[in-house]
Amino acid sequence: MPLSRISSRPLTALALVLSTLAPAALQADGSAGAYLATRSADMHGDFSAVVEFGTRALARDPSNVEIMQGLLVAQIGLGDIDTGVPVARRLIQLDPGNQIAGLVLLSGAMQAENWALVIETLEGGVSVGGLMDQMILAWAHMGAGRMSQSLTLLDELAEDPGSRAFALYHKAMALALVGDFETAAEILANEEGALQRNQRGVMGYAQILSQLDRQDEAIALIDRMFPGFIHEDLVALRAQLEQGGAVPFTSLTRPGDGIARVFFTVADTLAAEADPQIVLLYSRVAEYLDPELYEATILSAQLLEVMERYELAVTTYGRISPDFYAYPEAALGRADALRRLERVEEAIGELNALAKAYPDLAPVQVALGDTLRFEDRFEEAVAAYDAAIALYGSEPPNHRWGVFFARAISHERLKQWPQAEADFRKALELNPGQASVLNYLGYSFVEKRINLDEALDMIEQAVAAEPRSGYIVDSLGWVYFRLGRYEEAVEQMERAVELMPVDPVVNDHLGDTYWAVGRKREAEFQWSRALSFITEDSDLEEIKPDRIRRKLEVGLDVVLEEEGADPLHASE
């Protein structure tokens, strides 16, 4: 059974435990306590809880394959593969083809560099995927001292166009690891356009060139691949190269490092499309095999954020060394996870510390501005966005438009309309046709009852770009309402409610448009629905419960008269 098929529900380790936990818990305790506790863990995505309650259930039912498999998935998710090995041994006895158990046992053998056991395990039928199996075998044969078999496997993989670059890159790394720098450099030079060009890959290639006394080429490679921004690791390497002499090859130090990169590359490739819990299995194995492969650690943390397991994401981001070139990325991720946990002051503190350590890094100021804006601290947010815009300077527009948009929102919320409008228009200048900016500026015009023709044009462009966005369709209906085109407003508002059926603002707007066309009972129904959908998270600047209640008491016409607003139909 391929690993991907375990995810058909989609994969939830907790669900695997739940499938058989309830009977065991009820039989042993005479209560639903353990079962309900695990249900709560499932709702919160708590791997630690499923390990706790699943272990208890397994003690009552030690031959339950489903519970064991769920426990192993949770233990891998926690990054605690060693603890899972005894369970995996028991599971493989009961279910010899179980791939989760096979993955754990294979990982243990690879981490221990027991290459004979790795080869035996794979040749015995355990599989983590055809290409991966062959790559692992290649590195295992190298670890076992059979370099010719390793190279033969990699050459066979290189015959397939789909795996050619991947196989050749690993062949180059394997050759460099045994000291054949000349052949390694030839491979990297011939396949330069297709091979991995992240910082770790570039540093490895530069080290190989250095071993061949080609320091000038190594320096040129660094300058070409990382113009403008160079992290201190690259700065240090570049300085070593300028001094002359061979720089040691440290990109990989053992075959297990190569296998770790196989698992990471597969995880990184799958991350955009596959179930994050499946991808997490691969990234955690990569971490386990090479704890200094921090790219894998960051990917694991990002996957945990996608899965809304923010506490574990914070812990995982925290493993990244400040000396690692991607530390700022990890620190930004950690701050975002802290914010989502409502530990806002911690997040702001970390971002301020990061800004001091990296004063020239604009994304840090952007993240600080976003965090402050989400907390309605708009003046502070504007200051952070000012700093980011100054740092970006003349960077490409795709780096800058979003900062102007965010600052515009902050100015708008501070009722600083001239500054807000200028920033909205700057964002559109940098990214013409951007739907969110068009919608926000157009809707703001509608609310202010200014530039209504321009607002209509903007919002129509936004709807054409994102016809399934309920917010944008609502804006189109609302501008029709402001223009007195009530029948057209009703059509768009009904579409918006279909797209966002429980949004209080959209339901309130539909009520107003129904009232305008004389459908008063339906209007009152929609206003009542809008009230029922207001929660503590609703923006009470945008949705006003007291105003809706007043409309239910006296109707929209009276409310508009009380507010001194233009009456309905005035523009018709």
C-alpha cells in the first residue's frame, strides 16, 4: 500500500487511533473518557495527545494494527522517530507489508548507518516510492563500500528524463564525498541549468571548484547566483575563496546526508499539492537523518502551520540555529505562529529583535506591520510599513505593491483618507488590475459616496478577475445600490450570499437591496439573518447591530432619514 493511499480520508493519525479506540476505552474504563479526550485531540490536531491516549489504548489492545499505525504517524509528526521503533517492529510482525512501520524501521537503520539492513529492508519489499527506493539504495551501497553499484543505480536513474537532473546531482555529491571532485564538477557544469540552485547547493558546488583550485569560478558562481543579497555564510565562504587555497568539502559528510536530501527534495516538491500530513512524514525523516538540514526543519514547521498545529510549529521553528542562513525565514514563521496562537506580544517582541539583528531586511518590517495591523494598532503598523518601503527602495514591483496596499488599509482605518487613497493608487500602479486593491479602493469610494463611476469600473474589473469572491461580488452589488440601480444590485447581492451564506455584512446588504425594490418581508428576514451571524470576531465598524435592529423596527427609509442620508430612489 503506497504511503499516499493512507491519506484517502485524508490522513489523520488521530483518526486512525479513533477508528478502534472507542471500544477499547469503553471496555476498560466503563466510560468514554479516553475516547472523548482523543476526539478533542483530533479536533485540535494534537499529536502529543494522540500518542498519550493511543498508547493507553494499545496497552489494552496490543495487537491492534490501526492503533499502532496511528501512533507511528503521530510520533513521526512530533519528530520522535526513535520512540516509534519498538511499535514499528511489533507492527511489521503483524502486518509485514505495512509501509508506515517500514518507513520507521528503514529510517532507524539509515540513521544508524546500518547499510546492510537498509539494503535488506528495501530488497525485502518495503517501499517509500520507486524513485526514492532507488536513490536510497544508491546511497546505501555507497555507505556499504560498493561505490560501483551506487554509480550504476544513479546512471540508470539518469537515463529517465524525469529523474535525470535529480540523479546526476546526487551522483556529483557522491563523487565529491569520495574525493572525485573533477568528475563531480563536470557533472554540475554540464547540468548547471537543471540542478538545484539553493544556497546549500551553490556552496557545495563552490567547495568542489575550490578543491580543483578554481577559486575564481567559485566566486563568480556565488556572485551570479546570489546578486545583491548575500548571507554571512556565503560571505565567509567567498572570503575563504579570495584568500586562495582549497576550501574543505562539507556540503555532505556521510551517505545519510545524501538520503536526507532525497527525502527533503521529495517533500519540498510535494508540499504545494499533496496532503500536508503525508509531506510531513518525508520532511520529518529528512530532519531525523540530518539534524543540520535546516531547510527540512523549516518545511516541517510550515506544514504544521498549514495543519493549524501552531504550538508544534513554534517549537519546530525554534530548532533553527541563528547561524543558519535561513534563520530570518524561520523567525518570521515562528512569529506568525505565535500570533495565530494569540501570543501577540511575544510575536511582536521576536519581530522587533529580528529587526535589530537584520536592520536591512524589509520583510521583517512587513511582518511587523502586518502583526500590528491585525491587532488594530494602525499607527504602529504604518511606521513599520514606512520602514519597509524605505528598505525596498526600487525593488521590483511584485515586492512592493503589497506593502503599499497594507499601508493604505492602515491609513484608511485611521481615517487618513488622502494618504490611504495615494497608497491604494500606488499599489495599482505597481500591480495594475490587482483584484483585492481594486475592490478595496472601489468599495471605499462607494462607502464615501464619491467617485461612484470609477468605483463601478474598478469593482467590475475585480469581479472579472475573481468571479467566485463573495466579498468582491458584494462590492459590485453595493455600488449598484449606491447608484440607485436596485434590480441589478439584488442580482449581485443574491450571488454574494450564495458565495458567503453566513457573512453578516453580505446578508445585511441583501436586506437593504430587497427593501429598495419593495420586497420588505424578505429584507426583514435578511436583516434578522445578519444579526444572527454576528460574532465576537465581527468588525463592528463595518456591521452595526444597533442599526440593523433599528431597520427591523422602523424600516430602512426612516433610518436613512434619521441619519440625514439621501433617501432611496433619489438617483433614479
